[in-house]
Amino acid sequence: MSAASPFEADAQGWVAAARRLPSPNFEARPAGAVPTLIVVHNISLPPDTFGGPEIADLFLNRLDCDAHPYFDQHLRGVRVSAHFVIHRDGALEQFVSCDARAWHAGVSNFFGRARCNDFSIGIELEGSDTTAFEPAQYATLAALVKALAARYPIRALAGHSDIAPGRKTDPGPHFDWARLQRDTQLADAYFPCFRQPGAPDATL
């Protein structure tokens, strides 16, 4: 028997490979809801700035909104979270158990099913719409996605822009979906937003 992946979620929904930073911004999933969708995002705070503690500070409700005009104008009073953040060097942080409902998607709809937070796992990549992602980020993302798909009944992956079109643009034009599929070896059915014309819609 092969050893368990360090990216596999444990019985409480936490991943050993991740630095655990529990966010208060979560709640129980609705009765009977399980994660069937993985949503890929990008995030940088301030925009297009990498390497600081601000992402974690935001998800932990300790961001100093006086430190930058963007924080004051857009993030003061905001309460958000994601299950995971993957930094530029591939380092993984986890803020919410995969079994719980993180506040990452907002108003959203996936092929007719609304409230994507109810049935999704949110993964933030430190990055922006203007910058290519790092190989180390793809490596961590692929390992995490494969482990999550083995642990939970994941049926599809999508970008934030796919479930909130017109409102969100991430993970942006530089995110390589073909690379993620190649690295994970997941079937085309897991990528319904990038399916061939005529393929059936996803049902989650």
C-alpha cells in the first residue's frame, strides 16, 4: 500500500502539507452538502504585489486597512476567506477545513447551481491577472487537486470568473488550465468550462 499524500485531507478536512491558519470566516456547509467543485482564484495585496503577510491578515480579520489606500477603499470591513492559498514559492496555507464552507466565491452560479460556496473548495494562487504563475505554484496546485479529488466527490474545476462572470476575472488570462489538466491527469469532464463544443453540461 502506498503512503498517503501529505496533501490528503484528514478526517477533519485539514491538509498536513499546509501551514494551518484557522480563519474565523467560515460556517458549516448546508445539510447534505459536500464539496464537488474546486474553484481557482488569484489574489495579491496590494494588487500586483507579492510576498507580504497581507493575504493571511485579510483572511484572519487583522488587515491594517490604514496601511494602503486600496485596503481602505475596498477591504475595510470585508470578511472573506478561502480554504487554501498557494504562494509564489509553492508554499501552501490552509485557512478553513475542506469540510466547512469558506467565504471565497460570493454571488456565484455553476451551470445553474447557485451559492457555490456551499459545495466548493476555494484555492487562491498568489498572483494577478497581469502576471504569469510560477512552476512551483502549479506543482503544489496539481498535488493538492489530485489529493482532494481522491478524498472528496470532486466532479469539476472552474475559475472564479467562470462562476461569477462579469463580476470576477480571476484566475486570469495567464492561468494555464491545460497545464493543470496535464499535471493532474484528470479527464476532460473535470473541466466543463473548457469543454469542446457539443459536450454535455456539468451536473453537480
